[in-house]
Amino acid sequence: MIQLYHVVKRGARAGAVLRPHRGRDGAIVLRGPAGLPDVRVRREGDTVPYLLQGYKLRMSEPGARGASLISFKRAA
């Protein structure tokens, strides 16, 4: 099972742990690169192929209303 998270490094929310943000329908939203549509998936593991293509993942603190777009970089 894949579990995605991001730890905020700077600013007022430094140290906060962000998890994939789920919309009202329970789907995880990925923002497409220029010219590509947004994608909605149900499982965290389904996000990986899109992240490798340059999509950004909406992430938020549990219970928060707003979400941040987080881009992922491949480990070298």
C-alpha cells in the first residue's frame, strides 16, 4: 500500500504533514501540466503514474478546507 505525504519545510505551517486532499466525492485530484486535463482517482497508488508524468497533487492537512499543489521529483 502506498501512502503519500509531504512535510511543510518553511513558513507558518512548517512541520505540518500534508496528505492527498480528497474532494467531496472522495476522489484525489491531480492537476495536469499545461494542456492536459485534471484527473481524479480513488486510491493513492493510482496517483503514481500521473506524478511521474508531471502532474501535481492537491494535498492538505487532515480536516483542512484548502489544499496546496505539490509537485514530486524523482529520486536520483
